[in-house]
Amino acid sequence: MKRRVSYADFIDILNGLLEKEQKLIYYPLNNGHLSNTSVNKDLKNFSLLNIRTIEPIKLLFFPVKDSLVDKIELKQRIGVGIKWCDIQAIKVLDKIFLSDYVDESYKNYREQTLIITTDCINPQQNCFCSLVGGKPYVEQKDGISDLNISFVDDNNLILESFSLTGDKFLQEYFNNFDEPTKTEELQRDSNREVANKKIFNHNIEFLKEENEKYYKTLKHTYEFDKIWDSASEKCVQCGGCNFICPSCYCFLIREASESFENQFRDKVWDVCHFTGYARVAGGANPRKYKYQRFRNRYQCKFVYRYENFGFYACTGCGRCIDVCPAKIDIRKVIRSLVLAKGEEVIVKK
Amino acid sequence: MNIYIPKNFKIIKIIEETPNIKTFTLKPLNGEKFSFQTGQFIELTVYGVGEAPFTPSSSPYKTETIDVTIMRVGRMTEVLHSLREGDIVGIRGPYGKGYPVEKFVGKEVLIIGGGVGLAPLRSLLLTLIERINEFKRIILCYGARTPQDVVYKYLFPEWKKVKGLEILRSVDKCKPGEWDETIGVVTCLLDKVQVDIKNCVAVVCGPPIMMKFTTLKLIDMNFSPAQIYLSMERNMSCGLGKCGHCQIGSYFICKDGPVFTWEQLKDIPEPFE
């Protein structure tokens, strides 16, 4: 189902949801951050025009600290303006938290959240979803999204539902609007093409290769340890890239019960770059050197999860590049490995 | 069901194996039985202190209680060792994949243990003893640092009587006259063992360094990587393949292990520390 809506009408209707129905709405602010619903009574400073939010969307489903004991009654929530890179990350989190043993807390957050995605109309220098098989907009086949917002122009949006929940939402709140015309859809497609070109040009110095090439490049061989060593030289192990990464899912169980009758524990984000991350009692540490931990993070994204799921756990959002105090660029690290391995570098013009 | 919340167990018996190793016998507080497959592990909670993974050392045929043999080595085990009979601890599990006992049927089973690494192997051994006629031969090679560090001292006389089970033991060092068996690291026991390599599996558990050299030794003896079973231990935290701590290559030790063949691990960086 599709509807054409003006930007102003869209915000009005969301504001109505916020006021009348008291739904929790998480949305992108015009300063690039993700809104904090608890302090917003209206959609102040709402913007769909930026790239993904500075904060990763995993925060909605996998909070920094989450009680494992208390069962939370969740209100229905809406995440608006989520980009392809975060959708792909939710796919990774779903695989981890919903397969085999189901993490009830994560499942609860996911089920109570309507996901409204949006096109990226202006990808920035550090965006590289195109290098990991992605694109700056979401389609139905990408999954996860209930509803997508794309742009005819700065003032007109196309809303397209991708799920039954999305259908229902459109019917309920946007039924009075018209379907987009063919011309408007073509205009939307050409906007998407512009974004595609932009992201391609930002990454022209890096590789545009087959997906599994990264896998082969990063698959472990000991003779390249020295490259990992030099790539990680500037890394200060602050863990910023882990925390800001939309698909990093590691956590620690913090046991803090008062007694066996009064149990308490929570899960808290953890960081594989930290020295103690893999250390076992007695002090043995399977990754005691910095370069090993640094390498492990890349291999986790491009080798291990690829072997598990068939897709990369890196989604090309570029947050790790933005956040790194040592200015380490994941694309450059991979390129240095490709060059060292003497593999063909194909740049598609 | 909340997968992160433990069930309460009462400590009903504590055996002091060595100055820093104790075996705890635990019984479910709710009167339920506790079933596991040999080689699977549990997450044991000392409330308010922490949670850590251990492999039961008792027979899976015994479901009223479980035994865990634990070395005092870190913050959590330090407190655990101070607990008394009657105290309550938490248990989640069992988790992971244990020893594929069915695959051992009809074969010679060479078990190599080092130090407290004999704990999970005791559970395996008790399982094999239960069905001893189904295996061609069982050989246990056990090494400890000193005679005082040998665990389950009281069980060896019993095991030595089992027909079809051969036992070789070594200690790294000892005072003169203290030990009348082999002196040296556990791998030197393998020089004394004659096995039919084609029809044999090796099962190894011990500290990382011991696992490493034992694996190398077994390869040297012409064992194929698929014939070598290793009981890997990392800092499994959630036990459910989620928290990431025990990742080894694309495996989660808690979910895909803790028992692996060397075939699965040989191409992964730093399998042993």
C-alpha cells in the first residue's frame, strides 16, 4: 500500500499519535541525534533529511543496561526514520537474540516497536553501505521494515507499507491521502539514483567488489598479523566503535543479587577491544595483544558472522569512522589488507 | 521462560580434593531432577558475586544431584570455596554439545587429562564405565603438577579394578619417594601407550598449554584432526550463544562446543591462548 503525504502533514499526524495516543516515538533530530522520547511532548526538531542518527538504533531493542529479572510492560513504540544500515544491523541482532534460545526482553522490545524506515537522500563521506552489499534506501525485500518513507522532493513523501502492521498503520492514519502518481514514483527513483551515485563517489578510492571478496581477504592467515599490528597501532581501545556500532551485540551478565531469594542481574554492553573481554579466571587470555582483539572485531563482522548468517555484520553506517579518536577508517584497514595480499583491486567507474 | 535466570541448588556435600580444588555436590532445591549429557556445561552463580561456567564431573546417569569440581582461581571461585554445606547457589543449563559417546562405540578411547581438567573427563569416564562392553578399550592418561594436586585420589583404586580400563598417571615433579608412577608432563605417558590409531579417538581436557602440546603430540602419533576431541573452556558468560565472550572463530564455545574436534579448530587463530 502506498500513500503520498506532505512532510508537514506527516509530522502533524505523528504529533497526533504522540499527544492523543501517547505512543512513544523515537525519531531523528535535525542535529543528527536520536530523540529521547521521555523528554519530548511534540516532535521538536524532527528531521528526515540527515543520514542515520549518531546513536545506533540497537538502543531501542538492546539498551546499554537491561534488567534480566524485571519484566517490563512496554507501551507500543514507533521508530521513525531508520536507514538501511540500521535495518541490516537489526537483522544481525535478530539472528543473535531470537535464534535457538529466545531473549524475551529483546523479543518484547522488537514486537512492541513499529519500524518506519526512510531513504537516505544525502549520504556523507563516511557512509559506505554500498561496499557491504547495501544501498541508501530500504525495499520490502530487505525485511524488518514495516513502513518506508521515500522522497518525491523535500516537501513530499511516499509512504509504502512492507508488512501487515505497516498496512494497518497506513489505513488507520493515512487513509485520506492519495496514492502517489507514476511520475512521483519516478521522481523518487531518480532521487534514489542520485544518492546511489553520491555514495559511490564517496567510496571511489575503496573497493567495489563482490561481496565475498571481503570474506576471503579477512579470513585468517597468520602471515598477515604484522599488517593487523600496524593497522591497530593507533587504536587506543576506547571501545567507541563497539558501542556506536549498530550490530555489535556483545554483553556481560552482571550478577548483583542480594540473596538467592532476592535475585537481580542485568545485561550490560561489553567491548571486545577491552583487554579483559576474553580473559578467563586465572589470567589466561586468548587475545592478549591489541592487534589480536582489533583483528577479531573485523573478522567477527566479515568472516565469522558471514559464515554463520551468510551476510556481513558490518552494515557500512560509518559510525565507527566518525567516532574513532585515532581516525581509524575501517575501509582503509581493509584496503591495506587487500593490497598486502596482492589481490586484484577493482574499481568500477 | 527467562533464559538468564538460574535455579536454586543446595550444596549438600563438599570434598576437598587438593588445597585449592573442591568438589561440590549440589541438589535442586525444588526437588526436580537435573539431566545433562556428559561434557555439557552449566553456569554456576554465587549470588551477588558472579556466574561462571563449569562442567559437571558426575555421571549423567545420576540425576538427583550433580557434582562440580572447582579450582580456586579467581574472584568468584574464591567466594565459592568459602561456602559451606547447606548454602544455596544458582545453576543455569546444561548448555552446549557434550561428548559424542555414540561415535566412540566399538573404538579404543584414549582419555588424556591434566590437573583439574579431569573433572569433565570423570563424567565421561563414568558414562563409559556404565557401558564398558561397548568400547574396545579405554585408556586414561592423567597428569598433575605434584602428587598433592591429583584430584579424585579416592576414586583411582576403584577405577583400577574396572576391566577394560587402563590407567596411567604422571606428576610433573615430586619429592623423592612420594610417587611411584611416571614423573614428567602428561604427554610422556603417550609414549607408553600402544593404540590402534585407525580405530581410536583421543579426548583431551586440561589447561590450555597442556591441550596444545597434547594435540601436537597426538598429531605426531598420526591421529587425524577429526579423531581428537578437545574440551574447550573460555569465559562463557551467557551460555546461550549471545553475549559473544566465548567466540572462537565462527563458533560460540557455549553453543557449538564446549567439545570440539581439532578438525574444527585447527584453522582458527589462537585456539589455545
